[in-house]
Amino acid sequence: MDTMIYNAAYLIPWEAESQFSEQVEALDHQFEERLRIRYNNFTAPFKFARLRLFSSN
């Protein structure tokens, strides 16, 4: 069964991306058949903050 149980976004420094990717891969191997962990490494960030603009008028 392919059911997503968790979806997250992480902002990491570009120079740390390869290490982060390796750690995700290690976790995927650690859980073997019990859990699949997938990493999409080139998705632009979206909605990390909510802005409220106020007019001085």
C-alpha cells in the first residue's frame, strides 16, 4: 500500500545538500521494507512564511 504518512520541507544550505541527501538515503536503507523514504531535492520552497501588509492610510 502506498500511503503517505509524512510530508515535510526543509531549507538547508546548498553546500549541505549532498550530505542531507546521503542521510535520507541511509534512513531509507535502514527501514528497508517497512518504510520508503523519498527525497525530492530540487523543489522550490513554497509558503514558509505568512506576510501581512498594512496600509498607513
